[in-house]
Amino acid sequence: MHLPDGEGHLWVAPIEDEDSQASERWIEWLSENERKRYEGIVLPGAKTQFAAGRALLKSLLSEYCQIHPRECVIRPDHLGRPFLEFPTGFEAFDFNLSHTGGMVVCMIARNCRLGVDVENVQRRLEYPTLAPLFLSAEEQARISRLQPAERDQSLIETWVTKEAYAKARGLGLRLPLTGLMCDFTNKVPEVIFSEGFEPDPPSWCFWRFDQYGFKIAVAASSNPPLSRVIVKERCLSQASI
């Protein structure tokens, strides 16, 4: 499978009920550390999500790199961001994974720094609790004036966009997310960084997608910027060979 420079592939894979049985076949692809993480997960749904995420990621990398999924060795870097340690020769590949109940997504590109996040549009977030934690003052003022249904959707869209950026940075919730302001006026989101916030690297692009009742956000930094992101679908049962 070919991945040209300047192009990103966003893979979406719904998690079906029958995938809980298929996950038993994916476990053999897990490394020793991944298997320990899997066995330490208590909730059955969370176990399936973890196995589905690794199955999707390793099946895709195996196709891009032309090896068996079991041979893919993925390690965390010093910030905890995953990278492909083996096979060698694919250092230009960057990828990021996200999953929630019913969906797993994976973003892959070359010579880029990536983050992706996904959330179900039906999820209800507690606005009074969460707003001060990750919304800028301007966002709080704008979203608080919306009707409840619109407020929920705007809150989810803002959350996944900021989370995608935080994952790309490798800092997660250690980043002061109130220092970012998301503008969804246009089809392509714009993220404005407040004075004093250092967006390292300095240049970022953002995308948003709606798939199967889920909101997905992608953050990417590269020079030159990615020219496009192509959404591709993968049936997880195909990752059980």
C-alpha cells in the first residue's frame, strides 16, 4: 500500500458486537508489553477497544511495510508517542490511534507529526465541570449561549480538536488547553494560540470529519503542510487473518 509525501490517510473502523470474539484472534499480534496492558484492563468493552486499536494499527502498518502484523514492533518515545521501531527504514512514518465505544481510528502520514481523536456525538459532556478545564474564556462565552443540543456538539468538536493537538505534541492533558481557541466557522478548523502559548512546532493544520455518528479531529505539523487527508474505511474482521 502506497503513502505519498504530503498525503495523510485517516482509517476508520467501526467496532461491531462480533468483534469481541474476533479480538481473541488479534491478541497473538500483541507484544509482551501490549499483552500486559491488555490483561490489566478490567472492562470487557475497553479490552475490545484496545485489541481493535492494535489490530487496526498493525494490520495497516503491515500493508504499508509489507510484513506480517506480528512482526511490527511499536515503542513509545520519550514523550510516550508511539513510533515504529521495526521494520527499519520506515522512520518517516508517523501515526496516531484513538478509540471509543463503537469506533477505532488511525491516522498515518510521512514526515509529519500527527494526533487524532474520536468521540461519539451522542456522548453528553458535563459542561459546568469541563468548560473551565479546556475552554478558553472566549469559547466559554460563545458555547454557553448555545442551546443544549448545539452546546453538546460544539463541546465535543472542541474537545476532540484540542485532544488531537495534545496527542500530537505528546503532552496530553499536561498542555494548558485553555490557551487554544477553536474556530469552526469554515469547513477547515482554525486553532488560535493565545499569547504566551508556544505551539511547538510553530505550524499546524487541522481537519474535522463526521463518520458513522462520530466526530473525528486530526492535527498535523509538517513542512510543507499536508496537502490532503483521505478517509479510508477498514472492516476489522479483515484484520483477523
